[in-house]
Amino acid sequence: MSGRPTIIVTSLARYQTEFWIAVARDLGRRGFSVAVLSFDDPSTLLLEEAGIRVFGPPQIRYEADPPSTDLESLNYWLSHERFVFGERDRRRLLNRLGAYRDLVDQALDKLLTEGEVVMVQEVGGFLSVIASFFSARARGVDNWFIEPAFFRGRLFFYKNTFAAPSVSGPLPVDVSKEVEQYLAETIRKQSIVVPIKDRHQYRSAARKVLNVRNARRLVEKLLAKYVRRQHMEFGHIGRHAWTHLTMVRNSIAMRGLYTPLVDVGPFVYYPLHVPGDMALTLRSGEYLDQISLVDYLARTVPATHRVAIKEHPAMIGALDAARLRALLRMHDNVVVIPPETNNYEVLRAADVVVSVNSKSGAEAALLGKRVLVLGDAFYSDAPIVERVESLSALRTRLVEAVANPSPVAGAEVVSRYFQLVWQTSQPGELYVCDEENVRRFADSLLFAIGAGAPEVE
């Protein structure tokens, strides 16, 4: 890439905007221009006050006849918001998608008259992200997605696809001391990978509801939406509140139905994914209904074993307790492990681990477990796991794995693979605004997009 392109980023909420302002200022000192596509009116005002170039959506008109779209598989691209926000009105979805496309088209057309442009955004299934992606690709602009990598404090940067970043290819010959120490420390401490931006999610459903910070944010959003009439991408306030109250109800309803790990016996482990995460809705949509998948596992697992599941620690109570209770009544070979149980302890005790695309699959391989991968994960084609191409093939592969639970790769190959993961990722955290992280993130971003890191002028 020659010259210094304009970097245009998307922001969907204030916490993202505060981060991008810091990054824009850092990149500005290096001679790069940054513009922001803001899909959140409060963020637009904040960007204007900070003197950052911003493009914000006009008032969205909900017309009887929504604008046409050139997207193939349109229902697929609408599916994430249908599931996450419970939006049933196709007209409203299409109106918003059309308004977003108009905004991004106009912004890119303007910027392209001034020179080269690169789009950067956190990967996600929201219409703002989708509209930005397809508008960029229609103009030959590269879209760089960012998402947390396997290692704490590191990120994947990859371009022009919603698919998971694929970490595959020849394995490094040597494993660095840094990676060796990280892996050994992770195993010793049994520490799961939690991006800093998501740490507040790792608490009980009740603590999320009875939280001063969340209550304050609720009031702020209500004022912004209903008093100031501002548009917010995450403006489904009633839906959000109801979801968390439902999680509290589900977590209460599940009390007394958990089986302690020591009482499970031989088992196959399926770690429940975050419901509604785009890793399921867009990357592996055929496995979105996880209770149905567990039902299938219960009907195909050998009689010597049970199927153990555990709720994702960030979304305790997110699955329908009534359906879980019905599943337990139907299958006495299914158990739910208490959600506070350390995931590494469960992985160690399991004979076989089945994953769609959870990081737990990679963690299981790190512990020397036999792992069957169903979906689109960064490690799907890794030599340390087994990819199962379809649900119809799972029964045979599951029987084989239970009969021979030995891992498919030795410890040396596992270490070399995670060295490759390290080398494929870059240092930095999303939405952490301290000066050191912002500088590190900016370095990684410039390196990833091939723009280098010119000296500050």
C-alpha cells in the first residue's frame, strides 16, 4: 500500500466512540487522517466536539415501501438483528439498512475523491456493520475486521470476509519463550480469555440488573431516545431490559437442576456458546438452536457416557430454562454443570469436547483433549482438532472419539500451533482508552493494513 490512506472506522456506541477518538488523535500525530461512521447520535455530537471528521445517519424514515437492496441472501443478513433484538418487522429492518447504506455510500464517495480509503470495524452482525462492509466492497475498499484473539491482550485483523480468521498453514519450527510461558501460566491458573471490554458481562444475571452503572446507563438511554429523540444503534431499550430480567428468572428456575462435576461420571462436554453471538448467527447459523444440538448429542452419544453442558459465564440464564428443564426430563444422560465451575476443570474431566466455534475448543486442545469442531472457528482447520463437516457425520465421529479419546496431536504440535496463533494476531485491546493501549493498538492496526508506522512528524 502506497501513501497514507484515510482510515474510516465505524462506531455503534459511546464507549466505542471514546476509544476511536483516542486512536484518531494518535494516528493524526503520525500523519494519518481518520473519519468515523457514527451510528449513534450521542457519539456524533461527541466526535464533533472532539474535532474528528464524522458521518452520521440522517433521520431514518420508516416508509411503507422500504428501499430495495442488492444484497444476496437478504434474510440471512437480517437474521442477527431478528434474533438479538427480536425485530419481526422486515420493513423496519430494510428501512434502517437502506438508510445506513445511503450514509456509507455518501461518505465513501466523498472520501474516495480525496485519495485512498481503508475501512476498519469490529466484526459483528448488526446492520450498521453489514451496510458498511458491503458499501466498502462495492467500491473496492478493503474492509478490515477486528476481533479478540485467543490470547489475552491480542487481536485478529483480517479483511473482506465475515468468516472466522483462519489460523492454518505450516507450523513454526520453534516456540518462543513468551508463548511457552503464556500457555504454561494459563494452564496453571486455569484462566479463561476475557477481553477487557467484556469483563463487566462476567457476573450473575441478578448482579447485572442490580447494578448502579447499568441503572445509570438505562436512564441516560431513556433520556437520549425519548426526550432528545436521538438515534442509537443499541436503542432497543425495552428489549434489553426484558432480556436481563428474563435471565434472572431463568437462573432462578435452574436452581436445583445442576449436577456437580464430581457426580457426572464419564462424559462428552458441550460448552454452551453465547446465544445470539454473530459467531453463531452468521458464521454457523445451522447450530444457532443449541438446545436442539444438545438433544441430538444426547441421542447419539454412546451409552457409556453422558452429555454435560455448562452455561457461558457471560450469559448465565440466557437460555430458556423451560426448554432446558424439558431437555433434562427427556434425557437422563444430559446434565448441566453449575455455571460457576471453572471451565478448565470441566475440560480436564471430559473425555471428548464438542464445540461449534467456542474458544473452549481451542482451550480443550491445549489441555490435550480430543476435540470435534462443527462450525467456523479460527482453529477449524488446525492439526490439533477434528473438523466435522456436517451434523449427519457427527454421530459416527462421536462414537469413534469416545472409543478412542486420545488427542489427535501431541504436545509439541499443540505448542507450535499456538505459536502460529500468536504470530497471526497483534497486540492491543478494543475500547480500552489508556495511552499505552491506544498506542499499541494503533501500531498493530497500521501494521495489519500494510500502512507501516511512520514516525511522528
